[in-house]
Amino acid sequence: MNIKVNMKPEQSFTGTSNSGYLVSLRALDLMEFDREGLASTDLLLMGVGSCCTVSAMHILHKSKVEITEFRTQVTTVPEESDLSDLNAIHLQFDLTGHQLIESTIRRALNLGTEKYCHVSNILRRAGIDITHAFALHSPTSEPPNAHETSISTLKTQGIHHVALISTNYEASRKFYAEIMRMQVEWEPDSDNVYLTNGNDNLAIHRGNPKDSNLDHIGFILNSVEEVDQWYSYLRDNGVKIAKEPKTHRDGARSFYVYDPDGVSVQLIYHPPLSKQASNS
């Protein structure tokens, strides 16, 4: 990166970015130069504000969240500080869109400000505390049938797995892994194993079933955000929730509901298999 700062003949300054964009810079007061243009503090706050905003917006775009307006206000602590006494920066995000899900927005903003924005990371290493908050807003007028349109786009990628409770765990594991030649995808402990053949998946759990060996069936989803969208959709339609949404230690996220016959149904985002399903 190569940034240039030049003084023009009339003793004003310009800055030129690596890509050739030009910006007028404000000279220091003690030099009694023209005070038009951006001060160094302005540039710093614009940098961290734009970096965090663009990073979060990129995540939301990948998650197919439609934002109609995104405003970011950046303030310093103390509010009238210059770079010499700056100790904290606060970002207030205001997002407008249809059917925005709070957990999805929070995740994107957290990642954008705390992980992916290199400007905020540099400032934190320099001892500057960076905080943020957000507010969600609905457009002044909802489009016709906005809720129905949003719901109609929800779909699973098919049945992800069947989970069995086995009273003879070792024999069942050997049957499916060795005789049926399924691959062990994950075996977190001696009581649980997750098998796959690339398309179909089977989970075996050690236990003593009361009525049936079927523990649950699982449907695969495309993203973490879809897990929360499906949860809200099923809950709003009166479906009985068995377990609330939870992020698992392998990076998956899921929740459980009961079908009308009491069968447990899991809706899950599982990183490798979700990607495979969406590409098939």
C-alpha cells in the first residue's frame, strides 16, 4: 500500500490513496493554514467505521439478508477528543430491512467489528477500546405479503440423517462401518458415532430405547441463519419445540421439534454436509 500526502502551492494538503482517489486534508491549526478538508481524526474514524460496516455487510450479503439501509455513527470517548487523548471508540449501527432476525444481525456485526475489520484490530492492539451497539428498523411500508414471501423461500436440502438408539452399540457400529462400509465422520466418544457414505448419514447412540430404536430424523439446512429462520417459522406455526437452537462443538447448529406423532425431528446446519448439499 502506498499513500501520498502533498502540500499544494496555496499551502493546503491533499491525500492520494493507493487506488488514486484524492481527498482534501485539513492542516494543523498551529500552522495557520486553510482548515478546509478532513482532519486526521476524521480519517481514522471513517476508516474504522467503513471497515466494520463493509465487513458486516459482506457477511449479511453472503447470508442472503436484504438490507435496504445501513447507517453507522462513530463517536469517540471522550467525545471531543483528538488522537492524543483518544481511549475508546463506539459504533452505533442502524439497519433497515424486511423481516430482520436479531441473532443473525448480531452475529454479522460481532464478526465484522471484532474479527474481520483489520482497522479495528490494529486500534485494539494499540489500546483503544472499541464497542458497538445496533438497532433494527422496518421500512416505512412493508411490501404486500412480505411475511408470506419470506417464508415461501425457506426450504430444506433434504433429509440429512437418521439417528438410532442401539442396545448393542459395538455390534451396530461394526455392522454399519465395516460390513456396510460407511465412513466414520465423527466419533466424539465411545457412546456416539456419526457415519456417512457421502450422501446419506447415520448416527448411532448407545442406549436402551423404550418404544423404538429411532431417536430422530434430521433435515439439512444451508446456513446458520436458516436454522434460526426455521425455528421462528415453526414456532410461529404452533409446532412443538423439543430443544432450542444450539451451536455444537463441531460448528454445527440445530434445534429439535416434534412431528404430530411425537417423532423427534432435527433441523441442522452442518458445515461440510450443508455445503455439499447446496452444491449438489
